[in-house]
Amino acid sequence: MPSFPLTGSVTICEINRDLIVAENLSDDRSQDTYGKLLGMVFSPIPFHSDQTVSPSPEQDTEQEHGSMPADNAERKGLVAALQGILGHPLKRFFHPSDVNMLLEVDLHGVSWHHHKHIIAFISGSNQVMVRDYEDSEGKDPCILTNELQRDVKVLEWRPNAGRMLSVACKGGLCIWAASFPGNAASVRSGAASFLGTVSRGSGVQYILVDFLRSPNNEQISALSWSPDGRYLASASYESSSFTIWDVAQGVGTPIRRGLGGISMMKWSPTGDYFFAAKFDGTFYLWETNTWTSEPWSSTSGFVKGATWDPDGRMILIAFSESLTLGSIHFASKPPSLGTQALWSIILM
């Protein structure tokens, strides 16, 4: 039975169900232990002022009117990246139908590749950084920027698709793919001609291979890949529906059920079920055969986090105003939505 770390200690990693802790972040005992067992220690990612991207004409105009000085924007980009890695809240939102400001919302500011030692994270309002620890030539992080990639909110690696990354931003979804000498990533047939922008940085290069445009230029605030990597679900807190994209075709199908204000989505590992949460504390469990759903509600605030078990038969849910975790189990096989709800108290 693993023991809990002492108050004030820093948990660095988990190895064989044991938590490796240190007295402070400068203690290298845990890093040595991790490196001896797994053969790799992941070095920190430095941030330098020369990694920031020159502001666009629109940003220049905003700075001229005093909305955000350039150095302040750089600091905010760094803070956003660090908060994303540490799992802290990144930003506050106004719901368009509510004059009251919502509580702070955790966004997915960082994504670790499913099968490789590659990390992608939001490093500024309009840029993403990718650090490939397996690329011997890539000493510096790769910077992904494009004029279409504005107000980045969330990102996620595509399953079963090599090095392909989806980035949710203002107006749609940027799809980036790694490009190698002799095996260049190809832009989807029919995509706009101005796609194909090459990333900056050493090592593996990335190309913007597609831009999935959202209706009405909405801000995409949540996304989730199906486990086979064929479909991508996206949602906006500005919209009353979410969209299921067939990425190969570039075609999106809206699922309209009065679901305005979606804050989080999670596809189950088997693809049979789909979880969608709203800012008002309600959430939905969908079966993906006919896309029917069952609504749930919470008096403990909105959903702050959710994760499926590996078999896709149970989902664990955390709420913003409670120390209680909700555990919902499916009582029968798909496509049934028959469930049982269990609740576990988390002691502080």
C-alpha cells in the first residue's frame, strides 16, 4: 500500500505505485531515482525573450491603444505556460448569457504525447511550444505559430497518428503535423492554400496541415479525440452545440441539444461513451452509437476534472466546490446508458 507524502514535500513522479518525493524542487534525489529506473531525466524547458513571436498588426494596434504592453504580454505567456504545466487555473471567463463572472476554470494548457517523450504546451496567447526529448538534434523547443492560431485555449495530441497535434483557438482548430526530410507532412486536399506554415526551432519541424473552422468564428474552448484518432470533438462556451469532426474529410457535424457553455469533454477509451460538462454544474453522458444522452446535475459547482478508467466503464469526476469525487459506473454493456453513481470522500 503506497504511503502518502508528508505535508510540505514535493511529489516529482510515480514509479510502480510509489510516490517519489523531495523536500524541495532543488533536491535531485528524485530525479536520480527516476533516471536510474527509466533511463531518462526530462530537463527543464527554458524561456527566452527571443522565443516570443513578433506581434501581428492587430496586436500592434492593441498595444498602441494601451491594452497590453509587449513585455507584459510576454510575461503573461510564460505564466500561462507554467500554470498549464502545474495544473493551475489559467484564465477567467464571462459566459455570454451571464453578467456574473464565473469561477476560475482549469484549461488543458499542456499535453503529453501518448507514446513518445514529447510535450506540447501553451506558451503564449497565440503560440504553442513542442519539446521532443527523443530528438537528439532538437535542443530547443519548436514554436508553432500561424495567423490563424489566435487565443489558444487547449491542445491535445491525436491518438494513433504519429506526431499530430490539435490546437483550439479563436475561430477553429489548428491541426499541426511533424514533417521529416523525404517524408513531408501533407496539407489536407481542399484546405486553404495559406496553410502549410513551417514551425520555428531546431530538430523536427511541424506544418499546419489543416484548419477546421468553427461556425460564426467562435472561440473553441474544449476538445477531445476519439481513441482511434478518426474523430475530434470540439465545443465553445459561446455555442449551444458541440461538433464532431471527421478530420480526414474536414467535415464537422453539430450535435445540438441546448448545451451552451461546455467547459470540458472526454471521450471514453473504448469510444463507446462521451462525457460533456457545462459551466453551470450539469454534465451529460452520451453513447456514441446513436448519440443519445443522459443528463446529470451537481450542487457542488461545475466539473473541474474528469478521467475515464482504462476499460471505459467508469468515469471519476471532481467538482469546483466540493472535496467529494463522483464515480459513475455503467451497469450494462454499450450502448446502454444504465449507470450507478458512487461518491468518495477525499480527506485533506
